[in-house]
Amino acid sequence: SCGMICASEELELDELFPASREAEIMDLKDFDFPAGMPISEALQLNDVILEIDNKSLTNRPDLWGHYGIARELSVIFQRNLMPVADFVLDSSLEDNEPSLPVTIESPERCSRYAGLVFSGLDSRPAPHWMRVRLAAAGITPHNALIDITNYVMMTTGCPTHGFDRRFVNKELIIREARKGETLELLDDTFLQLTAEDLVICDTSEPMALAGVKGGKKDSLHDDTTEMILEVAVFDPLSIRHTAQRFNVRTEASTRYEKGIDTQRVDISIALACQLLVQLFPEAQLLGYQDAVAATTSQAKIDVSLAALSKSLGRKVDYKQVSALLSALGFTVQQVDEDILNVVAPSWRSTGDVSLFCDIVEEVARIIGYENFDFIPPTVTLEKAIKQDGFDLERRVREYLAFRCDFREIFTYPWTADDLLAAAGVEAEIELTQPPAPDQSRLRPSLVPGLIGNVRGNLRFQNEIKVFEMAQIFLSGESSPSDPAEILPVQKLNLAGAIAANEDQGLYIFREAKGLIAQLPDYAGAEQLTFQNISRPVWADKDIWLNIIGQGESIGSLGLLSSKVKNAVGIKRTQVAVFELDMTKLKPRPTRGHEYKPLPHYPLVEEDFAMIVEEKVAWEQVREIVEPMVKELTYV
């Protein structure tokens, strides 16, 4: 046929044209299209969508809104940026606190909260152009009120939220949740709140999880006629913790986690008011309250033109730098011939720009990295550096992997508490933010991690040979690279484990002893011996040895005790374990070698009979003849 009648779902347009009943035909009577126009053009579906990876923007909260992207492109392509209309408050509404009281009880977690009360609203659908843009950005359209809040967020990067005025009791309070409080969601489930959660409340109960998710009570409904518009700024760390605790990631929480400047509230209010007036000509602003606990301070950086030119690899002057940075919203003032005082805009002052190197990056990327001449580094090739310690580490790894058939493993530097307790190892260094509650301590030995690895792999195979060469962490202070950087004492240790059937205990112990005894010969290290000096806490009471190098104990070898195996759940298996301090395993000194070229002429042996005066000594003859021949022998 020349055409067909379709439902919106069949064309995957059900988000833009939701059907009220199944198999409802898509109705385009409200659109004035000429015959033959492609539907993608008619419905504005031929837009270009750029999908930008989160990692590219994670430190640029200003780019989480389309206006921020437009600002960047306007500078790069030297185009004018359309300004956002200013929000002008009616003088009758200034200081109109009784219309909408707003109280911030947690100023360290909410720096600004603006609330606007609108009347004359309804649940009409948003215009097609807005619905298309929201759908293209991955936001499902609903109705004009909800779509306006989402549109403002996608434009400015500052989330907004709408409350139904009927269900807000007296005032809005931004505070920490109290013990035992809950928040009812739209799906009739409840969140159990804690004091770590920031909530938006009225005088009776929490209505929303601040910056993360709205509640059932505060939602906009089909019969909403009055709306409270929230435009706020919350602490990014607080929002992130709450979102992680409830496993809820929303468009709003993602943006708040990046850090939003308080000044962005103003352009968000201006755009929201502009859209509300445009879509609801009969709407009225009844009340306005702006509670400000703190204002984002603009970062100030002193920049040396000489240092900037040196960092860029090309000379730049004040006029050029000022033009580039001013277009990005920076303020540049010249202090003297060399020093510039640069003030970053508020939207770049939430952790993005604060250092001289940030200014170098801004100038370089706007000039264009492709416009810089390549300056090759100066490389002077000298004789190779002989690093005996690194060579020894590699030879030890190769010996265990290739000759002894071990598999090298890599474990995390933090160790589970049950493994530390089973091995009898005391760990003194704790992490302030551990990956798990039972993994808060850094390993002082590689043995607990090896035990955990053996336990996990015994589910799949009966015989195991594994080793690990890695850092351990001990109490004390060290500064391996920068004196200002204080770190725990770190040592490089080598540990290995052999697991076999329970009747193979002596065999695998002797195997481990033999490979340790032969390690110096294959790895080029000083010889090792064995003695019984001090039994390691994890070893069997009878089958153990200490590893001796250079006259001191540098490690231990032994079978795991039954107590350790029972504690970690290793059954019907014997495990031999060894561990030694690699920093005390010394490489064997190498013989000196000297290059001598081959002789130009073949070797010729000659016997000489010489008659000299009796007073001439053989030593005198040798001194004269020996430098001229390969070998000289007195017969």
C-alpha cells in the first residue's frame, strides 16, 4: 500500500505520543505539515545527539547542563552566546517571608535554598519542542510542570523540584533526618532515614530526600494548581553518601555530587519563570523566599606571564590571555608587566579551577593543542644503569613461575579481619575509608592473603602452587620519594604456598624447602640456610624452619597449623607456606668483565735461546719482552 495507519508504540514514539488505550492510532491533527515531509523532520526528530562519557565531565559541573556546553563551544568556535534573561522579582514580593517560610537548619549541608510559589497552573502537556528535547536527552516527558523542572536542570545543570502547595504544611525546613523517621515513595515503599540524611520537611514530616529523590507527599499531581518550585544547592559529599546508602542514582543526585555553585540558582530561577510564563500565561508568582547560608567564593590565582609562556612552550601576552580567559567567564587584571590576577567564574570555583596549572590548561586548550609546535625532548643516551635489585626480583619471579611451576597472584593491600585473626598477625595500620567494614587494615604480612587465596581456589582444584611478591605495611614513618609525604614503613616481601592432599604434608614441606635452598643459585643471590630459631605463629608446632641470610633470620617456612586451617575452613588439605624479606635477599656480586679485541694476526709459538751477560736478571728481560707477546714463559 501507499501508506499505513500506525500506533505510536509501533514507531517507538510512545514517549512523545502516549496512548490512552491499547492500539490507539497516532493522531497528528494538531500539527500543520505539508504532504510528503519526512516525519523525522516534521516531528523534529532529526536532531544530532552527542553522547559524552561521564569521565570527560566528572570534574566540570558546569558542563552537566546544555548552557555550559554552549558556553564552551561559543568560545572554541568564536560565536556569541545567547544570554539567559535575568530574574526580576516584583517589588511587592520582596521580603515576602510569610508567603513561604524557608528555614535551613543544616547550613553546612545546604548553602542556598530558594522557593517560589506559583498559582494558576494545571497538568496540560508541554509543547512538542520541549518534549522532543527532553526525550532526546533521555528524560521521559510527563506534563508541563514536571517537564519544566527537568528542562531547567538539563539546561543549566542545576536540579529543580516541584512541590504541590496543598500538601506542604506551613513552611519548608531543610534539616537532618531524625532517628526513626521514614520517607514514603511513589511506589508506596518506605526509606528508613538516619541522621546522615538531609531531608526537605514541612512542620509535620519529611517530604523529600534532599538532592536525591522526592517523596509521595510532595509530588505534583494531575490536579495540581499551585506549585512550590525548589531551586537549591546541597553539599556534594552529603548527597553522594545518601545516594550510595540507598543505592539510588538520579539525574539530580549525579549533578549535585559534582558540586554546584550557589550563583547558578539565579539563572535557573530566571529560566524557570520564563518557561512558566510562556506555557502558563495565567500563572502568578504568589511568594518567593531565598535562604542563603553561604555563597560560592570565586577562586583567585596569580599568574606569571613568563611562567605561563614557559609552560605552554610559546610566548603569550596579556592581551591574548585576557581575551581567551574573559570569553570563558574569567576576570583578568594586570598587576604589573609579568603578574596577572585571574578570578575564576563561580561555576568553575567548586573545585575545578584553583591552581596555576589549571590556568595553563585553560589557555592551552582554547588555543588548541594542535596549534602548538612539537618540541622533542633532549635525550642523552649513556651507558645502561645496572640495577641488581630489580634484576634479582625478576629472576626470583621467573624461577618460581617457570622452573617451580608456581602461579603469581596479586592480592589487595588490605586484608580481611578473619584471615588476620586466623594467621595470628597483628595489623596496626587502619584505613579511614575502608572498602568494607571487615577489611579496614593494611597487611603486615603476605601470609593472610595467601591463605585466603588458597581457601578460595580449593573449591576448584586440589593442588595449588601460588606466590606473591608485594609490599607489606608496618608501623612507623617513611618518605620514599617526597620528604613532605609521610607514609607507613613499607617492605617488599616474597611469600608462597603449596597445597596438596592431607597425606602429602612432609612432601610439600620438603619441596618448599628445596626450592628456597635452590633459589639463590638460579636467581643469583647470596646463599640461604635454615635453622630453628623462632616459630611463626601460623606454623605447625613441629614442622617449621627459619630462613637465614647473611647470618640473620629473613623469613620463615612451615606447614599451616590445624588451628589456622580450621579457622579459615581448609579441610583435608596440607598447606606449606613460606615468606621472606626481599630487601634482605642480597644479589650475588658479579665478576668484572673487560672486552679485548681479537688479534689481527694468528698466534705463533717460538722458542728463543738468548745469551746475555751474567749480571742481567730474568726480571729485566721479562719487563722488555712480555708487553710484546701474548704469553712469556721462562724454562
